[in-house]
Amino acid sequence: MNNSKKYWINAFVIALLISAVSCVSADLEEDMTVVDRGVSSEEISGMMGLMEEVDLMIMSTLQQDLSQQRLLPLINEMTCPGTVISRDDKKGEIRLDFGSGCISDGGLEKQGSLTVKYTANFLSKGSLLEIIFEDFSVDGYKLQGTKNIENLGYDAKERKLKFSSSIKDFKIVDRKAQTFTINQNYFRELELSPEKDGFRIYLKGSGSLEAENYSITTFEIVQPLKYVQECIESGSFNPIEGSLQISSKADKTTILNFESSGCGSI
């Protein structure tokens, strides 16, 4: 009788242990499944385009008072109702305050403020920009951190303005409250067309994105990404040409190709 009792007790304990191990294994598998995925190509492309729009907004604002040296068609932030732009040339600072929110002519909603610190005239080779994002958001994405831009010079013959940009541990919070940490180094050429079809931006470089429950995802521009004025002004973040290589531990390396005759989705 005692042996029988011991047998059932031991069997019960073993069953509990097996059940516990199964649950732990299932949880681990579930966690690994969640972590074992890279950031999607759509999210990477969208965030890259978003930063391009912000950069162009900054450069346009910087040359507001440079009527004799203006190179870029202005994206006038004053078309976003309630926007306050304050400039202090002694400190070398410009502050853009969009208040509690406004919608620009291009249909983008902007909210909060950011500060731009600059050295010399931004159109001068070697000038530096430091962009500090405070409580700022665009199109529902919150941007937090600092970005640095350097003017590499203007090629008058080719009508191209060249500059580099970098960000480190920059935060982008999407519409679902997911926080992404992004690092990137870019080289950019802004081509000014003599025709009426507007400017063109050619982007090169690489970077990485990481977030909770995602594998670290790296991206590299294989063929320069081309952005055009008419698409940017209409609120489209997608390049119309170029290719992007995306890699992560979770996914095989993929190539994202852009080819479009309009400003729609990929």
C-alpha cells in the first residue's frame, strides 16, 4: 500500500515537472519567435523618408533670409498655421515651434518644437548644423535626439549641394508607441534642376535599427535613393529610384528596389 502511494506521489511530481518544463519551453519558443524578426522594409523605408523631409524642412528654413544666395525652393513652414520661427544670429540658433499641432500644405501634421544650432552661413562649405529634437512629431511619429549635418560644398557646374549627416542612438516612436533606436551615416547630393521639374535628392549610406522584441536590423543603400521635389511636397516619403539592402539575424538579406513613375507607394 505504501509503495502504491509512493508511486502515485512520484508520478504526480514527475507530471508536474514535465508540465512546467513544457510551459517554459513554450514560453521560450514564443519569446524567440517574437525576437527572431527584423524590422520590416516598409518601416525602414518610411523612417528614412521621414528624416529626409525633416532635413529639407530645416535647410529651407535656414535660408529664409538669404535672398541673394538662395539655392533651394522654399518649403514655407508658415503655411502650417500657428508656426512660430525665431532666429538668433548672435547665438547661431533657429527655433521652430509648431505648438499643439498644425497641418502643412503637403498634408503633414507637425507638432512640438525643435532647435537648430549652426555655424556661419549654412550655404558655406564646412558649415555645421546640430538639430535638437525636443517634444517634436511629424505625421504621428515622435522624433527624439540630435542630428548633425555638415556642408561638403556646392558644385556650381553640376548644380549640386553636397553634405553628410549622422545620428547616433536617435529615437523614433511610431503611431503604435513602438520605440526604434536608429543609427545612420549618410552622404547626400541635392541637385538643382535648371528646368521647372524641381530639385532631386540622391542619398547614399548605411545604418541600423533596433527595438524591443526585434532583431537588430542593418540597412545599406546599394544604389542611390532618389527623392524628388514634387513627391516630398505632396507628403510622400518614398524614393522613386534606387535599392536598399536589409539584413538581420532573423531574416535572410533582402534587396528592396524602388522604381516608380509617380509619388505613390512602393
